[in-house]
Amino acid sequence: MIDRRHVLALAACGFASRAFAQTAGSSARTCYSMSFDRFEGPALSLADFAGRPILVVNTASLCGYTPQYTGLQKLWSQMGPRGLAMIGVPSNDFGGQEPGGEAEIMETVKSFGVGFPIVAKAQVKGADAHPFYRWAAMEKPRETPQWNFHKYLVGRDGHIAASIPTAVEPTDTRMIAAIEREFSSGPART
């Protein structure tokens, strides 16, 4: 016969294991329930990219890393036809290096010949961070953006597959290898 103490202990273990599962590594939730506002038009829903690798990059127009737009565009031109989705997320969170509005941001983007989607300016850190960045921080708590041009690679399963630091160029072999792993990972798991 089970007494009350055993029932309470089992219940406590169940709550603790669920809490641990939510904080250790990947969350059960995927990115597909999220979207980014655009400067114009409807929001960009990540569900539209379900089953594809997605590279999400926080950008800034006045940063020393802004020339990475060139490498990002090259990467997207080469791997976009194979299924890679790419999204630039302008943010003023690091060094105040994205102080302008839509016109200034799009002028910079145009000067680098960017063709992949650039969404509306958003916060990527702190309590008011965009929901994608709060979710990504739960998925990879030790690998959050520390500066502009941090890159999150979302796997075909909708979870963070890789967190690539700012200093790693978009065309770096580590970046290419991470994306290639996603292309060869088999059917997407959602």
C-alpha cells in the first residue's frame, strides 16, 4: 500500500524532472511558433521555413563586423537554392551601432547587395528581447549573442543546431560544415 509520503515524493520528482528538462539543453518548443515583424507587410513566420535550416543573424549598420553582410549574401546565394533560409535582425543592443530607422538600415543592406530578408529592428538581449532570442537563450544558455553578427543556425527540426560567434565569418568552414550537417540530417523532426 502506498502511503501519503510516497505519493508526495513521486509528485515532487515529477515536477523536478519536468523543470530540469526545460532548463537543461533543448526546450520541447520549436521556433516555428514565432515570427519577426517586417518593416512593411505581414510578419515573417518561421513556420514558413519548417524542415529547412534557418540562419538568424543579429546585424548592425555601424559595426566593424558589418562587412559580414558580404559573406552572408554569398552564403545565401550558394546555399539558399538548396534550402537554407536566412534572416537578418537589425539590433541596437550592442554599442548602439544600429541607431537608425528603416531607411538607414535598408541603405546599408542595399550597399552590400543583400537579397535575403531583413526584418524590423528588434532587441536580442535582456528581458525585452524578441521571443526568438529568449527561446534561443533557453536552448543554448551559454552561447547567447555577445555582439553584433552573432549567428544562430536553426536545424531542420526547429531547434538550435549551432550558435556561431560574431568573429566567425559566414563563409568559414565551421559555418559551412554546420549547415551541411543540417542538409544531410535526414527528414526534419518536429
